[in-house]
Amino acid sequence: MAGRGGLLMLENFIGGKFLPCSSYLDSYDPSTGDVYCHVPNSGEEEVEAAVEAARAAFPGWSSRSPQERSQVLQRLADLLEQSLEELAQAESKDQGKTITLARTVDIPRAVQNFRFFASSTLHQTSECTQMDHLGCLHYTVRAPVGIGVPPGVVNVVFGTGPRVGEALVSHPDVPLISFTGSQPTAERITQLSAPHCKKLSLELGGKNPAIVFEDANLDECIPTTVRSSFANQGEICLCTSRIFVQKSIYSEFLKRFVEATRMWKVGIPSDPSADMGALISKAHLEKVRSYIKKARLEGAQILCGEGVDKLNLPPRNQAGYFMLPTVITDVKDESCCMKEEIFGPVTCVVPFDSEEEVIQRANSVKYGLAATVWSGNVARVHRVAKKLQSGLVWTNCWLIRELNLPFGGMKSSGVGREGARDSYEFFTEVKTITVKH
């Protein structure tokens, strides 16, 4: 709906109705730096209303058959697909990402996820055992913990973490929390939820390595690694931010990688030829730029990107949150640029000698979300993948997902897994029933 100054004004969605809020926050278009809509600044009152709506909707929704719930999820997928272009435009404007990425990846993937789980909910089985000597039969059932689409089943409450976020995660009637974000926020969520013993699924940060051995196919490796480093402005938890290259091919790799990076086009999100759009916010852009400054102070080299190459933008977008893809080298493993999650279009390229050495260096950070191994040696691929402390390992590819298989990280990259079976187990409670006959 229209708001102040003719701008879009969002409303909370609670109990199947759009409801206004007493105060609002400004939301900025990352490509221009201008306010483009107002978002509810919700608090405890709105959270209480959403929890009450969910509580009221839970008995009816949870008692529906798998077939009925599957039909609802399929219908949601249909509606998303019908509105694909409208949703892609909204996602691009809100996030600063290119319209191409939103149109070909984000919204289609959302559709795919709904269809996948709509199907998988029909094929879950339970356990059953017999104890003939005691005349007992044991079986398990799954009891829903959360809720899913008639009025009250899905509620959307906008606001800031300290206000609405803390009210939500500390509410005694919210039994589980699924969160994607930073480690400090996850620590706060854990503290607030601990008194209630809530179930947690935390998908956190990454400092993901790519390991390029001397027998790698560089014709495939380089374009894929450019994409894995800079896709969506590097604002993907699975992006590559440390590239270890075996010394014998280091010079060749670096030359070709920088050339390929310079070919990536930074442009306004609506430009179909743009490879990268704007970063999510001004504060985040400044944070990412601060790492480039730290790298320079440490004596590292910036081979391309921020402060080296010129960024060309239309006058209307000069105040937008844009940044060129940036490659850093001559950087030590102890540098913050090699240890901390930057979450922007920045990657470090460093040489290595041996397999044992690179495994130790790749594992030397607190994160363990994803890794990529490039080699033509099948035995080495399996050997290295097994030793990497990472929840996901791609070999000779990147970002190929199979929703049946677990997704999640080790160490400070998170708690729990997502996937067909893992999500089913997280969002339900198992109950064992014994019947003596």
C-alpha cells in the first residue's frame, strides 16, 4: 500500500490479515541509496498477536492429512510461479541484486523448494518393532512442532533484531527457532532461548576455501571460481573467499583469474547484462571496504577491484552501494581478511605446496560451512574432501544442491542440518508408543 510521500508502506501479516503498525522504519534501495519503502518497527505486542494467531491455527492445521498439506504447498508453489516476475522485481529492488539472478535463481528456487517438500511429506515412514516375548508392539509417530497456511499458520512480523527478534526468540510459546545469519546474533539467540530449552537450527557464516591443485582443469575452474567468489556481490554464505592454488600453477591461475574477474560487470540491478548489483546497505558496504584498507595496511596487494579499477555508474546510481569484485594476494593466513567472514565481493588468492599443508591451512579458521576442491585425481578428491572440516564439499563444481541430502556447517558455521529427512526431524517431535496385547 502507499505510505508517506507516496512510498510503499509494508504491513505485518498476522492471522491472515495485513495489519498496520504504530511505528515504521525506512528501507533503502541499495542501487540508489534512496528510501523506497517503510517497514513496520514491530515489538512485543505484534509478536504476541502472531503467536496467539499461530496457537489458534495449530490444532486444525496439524491435524490435516499429509495429502492435504501437500496440496497447500503445491498451491503456494503455483502462486509463486505465477507471480515470478513481480517477485523477482521486488527481490532485486530490496536486495540490490541483479534482476537476472532474482529471476533465474532466487524465485525459481523458492518454487522448487515448495514443490520438493510438498512431495517429500507424502513419503515419510515411521519405525516399528516387535517384542513377542513380552507381547508388545512399539511404533513411532511424528508430532508437528511448528505450523504451515490457512489464517494464522504463517505470520510475518517486520522489525529489528533487538525489538521484534528478541521478543520472538524468548517467547515461551515459540518452541523452535530456525535462523540464518551471523554468529554473534546466533549467540544471543542461544542465550535467550536457553531457559526454554528450545530446538535450534542455526545456519551461520563461512570462510569457504577453494583448493586448486596443479592438475585442475583451469578452463572450468576459473569461471566457476569467479562465480563462486562474486555471485550476488559475494553475499552468499557459500561464496568462496579463500583460494589456495598449488605453486606450480599459481602465476598462471592468478593472471587468468584477475582477467576473468575484470570481465565481470557491475551494473544497476535492472541491467540484464550485469553480473553484480549493489550490496545490501551502506553500513555493510563500508564494512567490506574496511577489510580492503586493513589488507593494504598489512602489506597485501589489491590486484583488481576496490581502489584499483574505476567503477562506472549512471548519475542516478552514484550514491548506491556498489563495489567492484576485488582480488587480494600477498596476504598471510593470520590476516583478518583470511580469518573473518567479509560477506562481500572480496577473495584472497594464496599459494600452497603440499596436500597436507593446504588441508591444515584450509581448516585453520573457526568456520566450516563449505569448501571446493579442484583436481583431476579422483583418489585425491575423496581423500581431501574427507579431511576438510566442512559441512559441504564440492569437487570440480560449486553450488549444486540436492535437497534430499543434508545442508549445514561445522564448528562456528552452525548447528543442525536442513534437507528432506533433517528438516522433517527438526520440525517434528518423535513419540514412541508401546502397545501390549
